Amino acid sequence: MPRLRPAVVLAALCLTFACAATGRAPTVVLPDGVMVDFPTAITFTLPDPPQDVAGAAVVYKVEHHSCAEVSGYAPADMANGPRWTWDLSDAGGLPPGARITYRWETRDAAGVVSSTPERAFTVEDARYQWREVREGLVTVRWHSGSESFARQMLGYATESVDTLTRETGTPLQGPATIHIYQSTSQLRGALINAQEWTGGQAFPQFGLIAIAVPSGSGSLGKPYIAHELSHLFIGQATFSCYTRAPSWLDEGLATRAEGPLRPEFQSLLGSAIARDDLFTVRALRAAFPTAPAEASLAYAQSASLVDYLLEHFGADRMAIFLEALREGLTDDAALHRAYGFDQEGLYARWRAWKGLAAPAQPVPTPTSTPVRIPTPPGLNMILSGPAGATSQRVSAFTGSTAIAIATGGGAHD
Ligand SMILES: [Zn+2]
């Protein structure tokens, strides 16, 4: 989910980040007939097809956390190959670093089906020469600037992982790889349908982050990396086939991970408390508002809700809460298991902590029955193939979250 930037930081970052226009990535020709035109298309051509081939298809899979082993099946164009071009623009794109496995299935005139061995490749942004540094589960890949810059970013990332682990009682669940671009324009060249304000995007199901942090930015990049890494961390810690973590928890932890609450967030939250004009916890479950002031308040209040839970109940209870969400419990059931109260209970207690009276009109508490989603959204895309995918599906497929660092301040996707 996107993140707002304070105006002063936006201005500084825009001057530094969003500048150089970048060209298209060169086509990368891989062995075994694969050509990658990042980020828009991948073309598969079957080398040395059998003489009597009558039909062929690519059976492929995008490696990521999912609820079932499901492969795509794409019939090939026999007049020019066999050949199949996967239009990633229609599919919403893949993050740099995504891993694809595939094999060819061929059918001869008699209907006998044969299969090639399974092969794999990584989708790279070939506009740049990437280097990498690694510590534990965290890898930083960068293409410009010194190794000391990369190690500084790696230090911010590992420090964030340590803090999140300590505060949530939960370890990082898998590898996290961060691709660092030098500007928002470079970053947007790697993403399909990126918004003007996109400054970073986390893909928790892939264990990948793409983010814009110029090599000369020093510590300015720290909160950006901490925010997106938190999304990846929580996305993996709460991954479930049945539901996803509420926005107030995901964004609250990510905003808290940045460091002390920004002054403008503090001011907005203070004013909203003084007016008693606040969001209920239930209202902060879904996507945040798009209006800048409301969105900023949503982030500030979410961070404060997480502050309340961590300061009063600690890491052990948070670990139980995250695990319950991972099991697919509803927010109310997960809160009950960890804390003994539901969303209304949290809202009432948080209000009391802030010196406010009990909510005037408490919303009736719904049942705590988990809501099962029979087919995970991403699987729809894989099952139906990219031609049938919508941007909404793909957003769910990538499980991605974006942050805003350029102009516009209040934009969200
Ligand atoms: Zn965020």
C-alpha cells in the first residue's frame, strides 16, 4: 500500500530522485529460446522443434508464495515457432528479480504429447548492471554508487528486520531482495502502471522490493527502506489463503518502522483527537482514503494503534496476533485470541489511552467466523493466463504495496 511523504521531504527527494529519463531495457536473449523485454514481455520460442510437431504450449509458473501449485498453460503460435509471447503489460508486470519456471509441451500428428525438461530463469532489469551485497536473508542489489552506499542500505534493512523481529516476536519468514534505483523515473521504468508518485513497491509474495534511493542521499533513504521492508515482513508473516492483514496493522507497523512519527502526522492526529474526529479501527481495515489529509490521518492513527498494542501488550501478544491472521482468522477473532478484545474493544481502549470518552455509537460486533476465499486472487490470473487478467487481479497477485515519494502527496492506488 502506498505511503505519503511530507512535503519538505518530497521536495528534497524530487530534486534528487525524479530526474533522469531512462530508455527501454535492451532485449535479453537467454538460452533455450527465451527473450525478455523487461518489463513488458517475455517471448518463448521452442528451439529445434520435432519434425512432426502439430501443436505446442508453454507450461509456466511464477515462483512466489501461493496457496496451491498452479501453472499457466499458453498455446503457442505454430506459424512462427512454436512461439508464445507473454504480454506482461496486460498481466500488470513482474517485479525485477522474479523467478519463472517453464517447460514446453508438444503434440505430434498422432496426438502423442511430449515435454521438455523444466527450465528456470530470473527476470532482470537489463537497463543496468546490478551488483549485490548480502547479510543473512537480506540482499541489496544496486547499479550505481559505491559498495559503501549499498552496505549502508543493507545496514538499514537488517536493522529494520531486527527491530521488527524484536517488536513483533516474529522472524523474517524468507529471503528479502531489494533492488535500489537511483530515481523514481528509473523505478517507474521497471513497473507496469506505476503511479507518478511511486517511490517504492514491496512484493511480499515474491520476497522482493523495488525502491528509488539515490546513492548520494545518505540517511534519507532509511525510512523508505524500513517502510517497504516492514510491508514485506508483515506480508510474509501474515500470508494466508483466506484473508490479508488489516491496513491499520500493515501501515501502522510500516509507519512506525520509519522512526519517530513525523511532525505533520503528529499534528494531524492531535487535531483529530481534539475534535474527536477519528477513524474507527474497522474503518481502517481496507484501503486508506485517497484525500491527502484523510490519508495522512489514517497513517498517523494506524501507527498510534500499533503503538498502543505494542506498548501495552508487547511482542509476545503481537506474535500471537500475526500468527492468528496467518491462520486465516478474521481481525476480530485474531484480536480476541491475542488480546481478548475485538476491533471495537481496541478502538475503545485506544480512545481511553488518548483521553477520549467511549465511542458514542459502538458498531455491533460481527461474528468471528473466518471468511474463506476459495481461490486466491493471484491464482485466477495464473489459471486464466495474462490475457484474462485485470489490473485488480494482478495487484492481488503480486501482493504488492507502493509508497509515494514524488509530487502529489496524497495519491494512493
Ligand atoms: Zn505503506
